[in-house]
Amino acid sequence: MIYLFRPGYFRGEVTTAREILHRGERPFSCSQCEKSFWKPSDLETHSRVHTGERPFSCPHCFTSFTTAGSLKQHIRIHTGEKPYSCSLCLKSFAQPNNLIAHSRIHTGEKPYSCTLCPKSFAQPNSLKAHSRIHTGEKPFRCSLCDKSFRDSSGLIAHTRVHRG
């Protein structure tokens, strides 16, 4: 069993990781920001956000990462490994989150709902693009005429006007 000790005020009691987790405690706090963690290793990983340390380097392209897990996922770009397969259509993915997003095609699940209208979406980026309808935001600007668009596809279609 792993034992963790609360920093700064050890009172003689030993607290297991399971006890800390189930009580919802996060006794390991970052000295640079207000984030706290339930394991010291998570705090150590988080601290790399502030230090810029990226100790895990790709042997193929020398991109570096803050965690070994991120490096492992990145290496799949080079190897073509896709270990996560859809049980319904057998499409494969390199990242587990891409399989989860793909599965919504089959289930019809749309967990991302607009707070301003009844529409909902399967992907968070689709909700973000939709919200621009309500806000009027048009972040995609043509470099030739300064006309703006809500999404990149609108800008791409517009550039044909300039090509003739």
C-alpha cells in the first residue's frame, strides 16, 4: 500500500492514498498557483507547467513532453500504431479519446449542449463553432480583404473569390 504524508503538518497519523482519494482531499499544493493534487507525483508533473521542463523526448523528431504517457501517445504518429478499435465498425485510433469521440457516431450521444438554444453536439469543438452564431464572433479573417467568417470552411470558400 502507498502511504502519503501531508506536507507541513504531520501529526503522527499515516494516511493511505485510498483514504485521501475517498475523502476528496488534495493535500499537495502547488507553490506557484492555486492548484492542488491528491498525489505528490501529480504535483511533480504539474510543476513542469511552471518550470518548462519537458524531460521526455521523441527519438524520431526530438519533440519533448512533460510526461512519459504523452510521449508514448506521440510516438504512435511515427509508428502508425492504432491500438484502440471500435467494436462496431472496426475503425482504429491511436488515441483513446478519439475512439470515445468516434463512438458517438454509433450511439447518437450529444453531450455538449448550447446554453442559449436547444441544440446539442457530439464534439466540444462543434459546440464552440456553434456558439459563434450567438456571439457574432468571426475569428477567421481573409488576409486579402479583411472579410471575417465564423468558421474556417467559410474562409476557405471565400478565398476562391480572390483566385478567380
